[in-house]
Amino acid sequence: MLTAGWLFLGVGTLRTAVVWAALAALAACLLALTGHALATGRVTPQRAYELALDAARTSTAGPGAPVPAKLAASWWTSARFVAVGIAVPTAVILLWALAAAEPDRSPTAGRIAAAGYVIKELPVVAVGNVERAGSSPRADSEADYTVRLPAPDGGKGVPATFRAEVDNGVGEAGETFLVGYAPERPGLGAVGATARSTVEAQLAGRTQPGGAGFFVAFWAFFGLAGLLLGTGLGAQHRRRRVDAGWLALRATVTGTAEYVEPRTRTAKGEEQKPDRYDCLTLRTEAGDVPLRLIASHALASPLLVGVDGWLLWRPAASKEAAAEPKGQCAADFVADDGWQLPGRVPCAEAVRVAVLPRGPVPVDAGRRVRLLDFGSLWPRIVPRRTLLGLTLSAAATGALLLPADGGWRVWTAVAAALVPLATAVTGGREA
């Protein structure tokens, strides 16, 4: 909302209200996160994993428990990681937009917009004060361009000069520019550019042309959606129904190991380099089966070694895996002590297990399990220095919303981007 309002709304009360309300919401989230962290106390990542496991256990479970008839959907546990992957570049692009853009329209553009304007193609009659971005004659340039605006009474045209940027060279006398002016009051001056969207942006007070703003607004929208999805909507997940057709293996966690995918060849016969990644190792009657978690395997493994349960995945997943030997299919490990851990089984392993003979799956419609999300306590592992850095970055972002131009905007944006990074690096060493 902050980025979209800053880029697309014209100067006025609406844009001011939208951008400052968005910043206030961001500040409120940071304050709530800080308050929660201070009230509950910071814990180490290892302790956070232990607490998450304790919270997921149930007292009604026991050794050799049957397969539950319903499983919690596990798609949302990965949304937090997706949100971070989207939110970080979104924040960087937002700071770029705030630093590079002019925060307000020029007085000339404001007067023209207030008087009512038209945008027409007019020929240039003079060019002056040329500044090139390089020594090449095709380098981008910025110059003063003079045109003659039609007089209201049909008499001699009124000269008006505006400054505009031109890509790949310098505009020459006789070339046409898109010019915005007040037809009833040509004496107010003019604004012009080679693109109509640029002229409209100047007259409306938008900080960037619409084309540049679309890319930034795209990132801002999906970054916000991903953040809300990953952190705010996680508890409202639906459940999946398990039946006798599911693949189910009795399994025991034995530790972690690196899994190497089988080598494959491209359509041209070239051998592809196999992917390698860490997995939780489960001992089953079908042999060892790797399960890749959406969590730190190094932190989770010591807590899970020796746990017995069921490794489950849908039959359709095995069919999809057969068509795609590289990759992974969704699976869940349901422990006998009442929790469900989502993960992914390599497709090659899913295909191997699917063709093996197996007995009936004991399904208990009355059994309930809890989703084990090792990342659920993430607010408690954020270092205080990192929270301070994020707060300072939000304050710097607020300063960039002020309608004041100058070189300070670039340095403020750089500081807003680097302070959280610096505090995260130093804060990571907190006990």
C-alpha cells in the first residue's frame, strides 16, 4: 500500500493519508513484535524448536497409534520462507523508489494542473543547457527545450521552456515532444517529455511514470500478501482426509544425511549435475527413506531421533513423481506421540516405494494430531538489535515520505537498507 500510494496517487490529501497510514501500520507491527519478544523473552533457536515440539505433543497418543483420518494442511508452513524471499527485495525496491523519486510536483506543474491542462505534441524551437550522461553522442541527456504554446486568441504562440530527459542522444529543434500546458493560460509555462506517461506523472504529482511504478507495486503487493499469508493466516488451515489408498510406512527417525538426486540427461543428451540437500532419514520396511523438512535439519534431528510414527503421502503424488524423476513430492511424518511434521520425499524414492507390496493402512477416524511447525516461535528468536535496526529503518522510511528533495534522500535510503542488515549480523551473536 505504501509503495502503490507513493507511486500512483497524485499529490493531495488522499496520497498523504494512504502512505502515512501504511507506515503507521508497519510501525505498529514492529512495536507488536518487539512487545511480544520482550514479554515472552528471547530464546535460542534450539530452545525454540524444543518448545514447538513440546506444544505439538498430545497426551492421548501412544506407541503403535494408527493413522489419523484427517491431516492438517501443510502448505502454509513454507509461506513464511516465501514471504521473506519476497519481502526483502520488496523493501529494497521501496527504498529505491522513495530515494530516486521526486517527492512532489514542481510549482509549474501544480499551477498548470490547477488551471486545467491538455497534452499535445508540439515542435521544439530551441534547445539549451544540455547535460550528457557520457561522452558518446548516443548517451542519455537532459536539456532545456523551448516550444511555442498556442495562444487562446489564435495569435502568435507563447514561448515556454521545460527541462526534459531524452534517451540515446539529445532532442533537436524541429522534433516533437509531448507537452502539457493550460490552453486558457499559456503564460503559466509547460512541462514536457518524450512519453505521455511521464508528462501525466509530472502533472498529477506522481513520483515515477506509471511504467516504472508497476514493477515496484507488483513486488509490494505480493510481498505484503506473502507476509500476511505466512504469519497471520497460518492457524486457519483446512484439513486433508486420509483413506486406505494412501501410501503409509511405519518409520523411525534415525538422523540426517545428504541426499543426492539421480543423474539425468537433457533432451540433447547432456548430463545434468545432480542436486544435493540434507534430509531427515527414516528407517522403514522399504529401507531408508529421506524426508526433507522446511526447517533446520541440524536443529530438528537431535530432538526427533528415535521417534516412531507413520510416513504418509498421497498415491497421486507418486504418479506425479513418476513423470518427474527430479524433484520432491509432499509427504508427512505422523509421530506416535501426536504430532504431524510436513516435508517432502524425493520423487525417485517415492517411485521406488510405490511399486513395493504393502499391507492395509490402519486408519482411526477418532485420532487427532497437531501440526509441528518448528518456525512458529520465530518472533522469540529475533535478536533485539535486529528489532532496533528494523525500527530505525522504518523511521528512515518515514523521513523519505516528507515532501523535501535533495541528495540526503539517497543516503537515507542506503542507511535504511543497511542498518537492519548490520544489526542482524551483529545481533546474531547475542546469547
